[in-house]
Amino acid sequence: MKKAAALILGLAAGAAAQAQTSVNIYGIMDAALVSERGGVASPSTKITSGAASASRIGFRGTEDLGGGLSAFFTLETGVKIDTGEVDAAGTIFNRQAFVGLKGAAGQVALGRQYTPWHLALVAVDPFGTGYAGTSKNLFPDNGSNVRTSNTITYKSPKLNGFDGELAYAMGEQTTFSAGRQYGGAVGYANGPLALRVAYNSKNTDVAATGTTPAVSRSLGRNTLLTAAWELPMASLRFAYGIDKGTNAATLGNANNPYGGVKPTPSTDGREVLLGLSAPIGPGTLMFSVMHKDDRTAFNQDANAWGIGYLYGLSKRTGLYAAYGHIDNRNGAGYTVANNTETGTGNTGYNLGIRHVF
């Protein structure tokens, strides 16, 4: 960890020295009082880092190569405000780490990056996949559905309102297809309306090594349709997801949070979200309702809703309060999460402060 800290400090010093070239330091510092109810590990009240937006520090830069071509990079690490640790032990720049080229035909990047599926979801979730009302409560926005390593991405320029992106993450096993993941998205935006369709395919096979036999599983596939409609007084949001196959929709908290018979992750399910965000006074109101339709024999459906308010003290600093609740059916195991934690029960409260720089 000392080496990691030294590397961060060195990069920060280098970024400051090169401020006249487009190298920037950015980040979010977020801490909240979080209370959870309804599970075997609750009631629980604690200080949490990143309930609204995961706390982080990052370095972003570009270089003009001439002829309309530029190079760019991002290095971003998560931090825990409550303890001062990195948010994933033994890692550095675990959130994003990539380098690429951008020109008139679009941009290509290599490294650890967000999936097109996650980017489509976060754009329409009124809570931005954070707070107690996060779409993570029922949508499978976790694990490699969020970001992948060893990834090549392509993003097209916008043309007549249309744009697209592709991503391919290599499994890097002896069998080429084992462990790989790929996906993409196509969107259209015109005036107040924005539509997007995203797809994600995840291979969780394990190639044979030595005397250990190979493991074969069905593909996990996620399809997502989103829409956002900007009105004068509010922004209306919609998302509809289809999940099929092994590990397509893993549970955020897989540790049997309610006791009894352990919930089974759905291998054939649907999710729908209806929400809005609206400026009220000096802040923003956030609200959503969601439904999970488990089409397997377990029929572990769930309903959820959340409400929150971000009060702006300035353009960079805000106070927030949020509430989320889930009604699980037939032994379903969905928990009220936030941006950095999976949650321990079916009810959650957040009261926090967020600063962006």
C-alpha cells in the first residue's frame, strides 16, 4: 500500500506540473450515515463512504497529435472516506484504467472500462445507480455487468442524433471464448427525447488447466431498453431489462441476507423502472418505482421504490437524504443497496454529504 500511495502522490505532482497540458485531477468525496433494516444482519447504522456516488480520485489527460487525432487516458481509484483505505484491497486504479485514440471516426480505448450496458442504465436511473433508491436494488448492476478488465472499446461520433459503442473483454484463458464478455449499445437523441438499447453477453466458462477439467455454463445475456424525456419541470425516466442465462442476474448480496432458504439468482427475468428527477428549490428531487419479474420456477419477484433529495450548497457540494424499500416475494433476496454497498435488508436510509472536484 505504501507503493500505491507513493504512485498516487507522484501522479498528482506530475499532473500539477503539467497543468498547462490537458492533464487534470478530479474526484468525488462522499460520506453518509446509513441505516438498514429487515435482514438478519440488521438493524445496522454506520458511516459509509460513497452512498450517493462512490468516493474516488482520478487522473485524466489528452494530447493533440495533429490532423484531428488525439490520445487520451484515465486512471481512477476508489477510496473509503470512512477509513482512508482504497475501496478494493490489493488494487490501485480499480475503477478505470485505460488509454486510447480519438479522431473523426470515433474513439478506441484499451484497459479497464465501464460496459455499454451499465452506461445506459446509469444515464436513466434518477439516482444515478447511487443512494438507497438505486436501480441496483433490482437490476443486476454488479460485478462484470458494471465494468470489465482487458477490454477494447469503440465509441462512434454522433450522426443525425445516432451514436453507438462496442466493447470486448478478453477472458485470457487457454480457450479463447472462456471468460470473455462483449456488448454494445445504440442510441438516438433528438430534442427532449433520448432512447438507447444496450446488450451484454457474458461467458463464465472456465478452461481446463492441468488435471482440472473445464467448466461449461450457459451464456449470461442482458438486454436493456432505456428512455429519457426532458420536460420543463422534470425529467421522466424509463428502463426495461431482460436477463437470461448463467450469472446474467447475480444477486447484489449473495450471503442469504434474510436467513432461511438461500435465494436463487434468476436465470430468466425482467425488470422495469419508472422514475423522475425534478429541480425543487436549491436541489433535486429523485424518485423511482421498480418491479422484478422472475420467470423461473422459483417465481422470486420483487417490488421496490425509492425517494431522495440532493440539496445544493454550491455547484460542487451538496447534502442529501434518501430512502429505499423492497417488497420481496417467494423468498427473493433483494436488498436495499447504495452506490458502494450491497445492503443487508429490505429498507435503507441515507443522510450524507458529497463534494465533487
